[in-house]
Amino acid sequence: MGISLTSLFDTGQDDWTSVLVVLNAVADGVIAAAFLLVPAVLLYLYKQRGESSQGEAALVKLFLLFVFAVGLVHFAAVFSQWMPSQQLDGALEGVLKGAAALLALATGLGLWWLAPYLSSVPSRDRLQSEIAAHLKTLEELSETRLQLEERVAARTKELAEAKQRFEIALRGSPISVFSQDKDLHFTWAHNLPAGLADDQVLGKTDAGIVPAEAAEKLMAAKRKAMETDSSQELEVDFELYARERSFYVVIEPLRGPDGSVVGAASVAVDISERKANEDHLRLLLRELTHRSKNLLAVIHAIARQTASRTRSVDDFLDRFSARLYAIGCSHDLLIADDWHGASLRMLVEQQLEAHADGFGARIAIEGEDVMLKPEAVQNLGLALHELTANAEKYGSLSDPKGEIRIEWNFCEDAAQLKLVWQEEGGPAVTPPERSGFGRAMIETVVGRALEGDVTLSFPAEGVRCEMVIPAAQVTSRG
């Protein structure tokens, strides 16, 4: 190894020795190249893998330096074949071998230190077994995930259907639903009362939505529900958008996942229409009571006057029953229109109902239809009944050739309504010698009750009755 190639060829040594020297140099060169290439490849693989602890990284670097140093030693051996200085050859080779020895020692110690860890590294079969187990677990987890997704989809569908039913149930209803936090700020609202939108409610308290008195009443009930952990019920009235509204409110404490009270949930039912109907019903009952008293007074007067002008019980019952029937017919018309009034044309036709086959022929009814007030309907109905009863006994309705004309119109100043009853073609009329109940009813009671004028005359061609009624007794025109 210490003889250079130049001196070898100059001294003429035998061919075998020369071949060994050349072979030795070539082998060292190949080994050096391999030891220099291996660290480069290992470094590339290490960088690609990219997973190691700090200790592992340091050991890998030491090992790569050790392999590299060994390569340099072999390279130096090749190089020394060409160096003429024996001393320089030995120094270079010694330094490189020393460095390689130190690196080898450090690498060996590092391997000894990592031996327990390396011995615990699973084998290939074990790794494959664990991978198979993990793959099976992954498959099971995938199946479980699929099942969970199907359940979530089913629950989502059920929730969507429940929400749809909930919205359909509340749509168009007077029921509103709210939730509020512990500070009574609205967090959710559905099917708000007419005139309110979500952005006008959410984030606010009752004080920012309804008048102060109603808000204080509502908030006090909600605080009590949260403090006592019990439901509260109340009715509250307030003006909303220039309209008086009434609500029946049920309040329940709202709980969080841990069961603690986190706010309040409320259901408000708009009972404005119901209360308006109740008020209207009370008004009708008061009106009915008043009119019933008046009606009883009228019936009492009719009974007394009828009794004083009849000669027998049967005659009294006939006349009294007919007059009660006339009153009942007028009341039927009033009830049909909730006691607001009745049509004058319908009132006339009803009192002449027994002779309906003569309407348009023997009986002419003309005039713009008007709505009369209840008081006028009741008294004018009695007057028409008495005129009809008289015509059936003595007047135009007692003769097939007789005719009746009933017409009405407003006077020029429209302050009065004039109704005329005119009979023609019946038996010749003779003025009565005494005033009967019917005449007294028409001239005195009806005229006074309607605050109008009633004129009853008996010309020979037929009875004529003119009734002038103040426009105040008319509710509207047809």
C-alpha cells in the first residue's frame, strides 16, 4: 500500500504484484464511491420520510457522517497510491481513520441507547396485523357513521315535518309564541300579532314594544315564573297601532341543558275579537232587557185596551193573539239583523203576508227601501197590523175588487219620511161613531212613539192613513 504506481512500473516488479496493487486501488475506489453514495441516498430517504424525534435525527446524522468518513478513508487509500510523500499519505489516512473511529464510537453508543426503542418497534407481520385491525375498525366506524347519518337524516325530516305542522297549526291563528332570556330580551318569536315584525321584537324587552303599564305587568309575571319555577297566566290590554288589543298570556320557565332556568317561554292568544263580541253581547243583553220591558209595557197596554173593547173572551183572545203575532213578526225582522233595525219594505210585506198573492195586483207597494230603527219597526208594525185587520173586516181586503196602495218617500227637505196607506174599490166607508183600539193605537200611540204625525181619515172611497216619520228613525237607505 505504501508503494506508488509510478515506482512500481519503474522498478519492473513482477506482473502479479502489479495486478494486486491495481486491484487494491480499484477496490478502494469502488468502496469509497459506495460509502459516499450510500449516505446521500439514506439522507434523501430520511428527508422523504420526515418523521423522527430529535434523538433519532441526531443518530441518523451521526451514522451518515460515519459512513461518509469511512468512504473518505477508502478514497484516501486510493489517493495515497498517487502521492509521492509517504509521510503525507500516512498523515491523511490516519486523520481520516481517526475521525471515522470517533464517529463509529458515537454511532455505536447511540445505537446502544436506542436499542430498547428499536427492539420495541413492531415487526412487519405485526404491523400488517395492526393495519388490518385498524382497517376493520375503520370499516365498522364507517358503517356506524352511515347509520348515524341515516338517523340524523330521519330525525331532521321528523323535525322539519313537526315544524311544518307547527307552522300550519299557527298560521292564520291568533296564537303567538315567544322565548326570552333571563334579562327578558326576546330571543325567538313566531306568528307575531298583526303589525309586528321579527326585527321589531328580537333583542328587545316588553318595555320596548308595548305601553309601559302593560309591559310592567307582563315582565313582573315572567320574572315570577322564573323565580318560582311555575307557570303564570294573565290577561293584558293595551293599544297597538291605534287599536285596542287584548291578550291571554301563558308563561312557562325555560330550562337549559343542565335543567337550570335560563329564561321564559310565552304563548299569547289574541282575544280582542272575543272580548269585542262579549262587549257587544252585553250591549245586546242590556238593549234586550230595555226593549223587553218596553215590550211588556206595550203588551200590557194592548191587553187592557183589547179587553176593554171586547164583549167575550173568545173575541179578546182572537184580537189579542193577532196583535201579539204582529209584534212577534216585527221582532223576527229585528232579530234577523241583530237588532240594528229592519227593512221598511219587508215590514210592510210581512204584515200583509196573508195576502201575498195580491202583491203587484190588488196590493201595490212602492217606495225606496229604507232601514228603520228598532223603535220605529215595532210601532209601525203595530200600525200596519191594525190597518190590515180593519181592511180585512170592513175595507178593501173584504171585497175581491178592493185595492190597497202603500207608498212612501222622503219629503223635500229629507228630514221626514212620509208613508201613505190608501184603500180603494172596497165597500163605501162610513166614519166610525167611536174610536176603537186600532184607531187609538195608530193616531196616539204610534205617532207619539215615533215623534211623528199620524193622520187617519175615512173618505167614502176608502180609508187613508198618512204617517210622517222623522228621518232620525231611519238608519240608512237601501
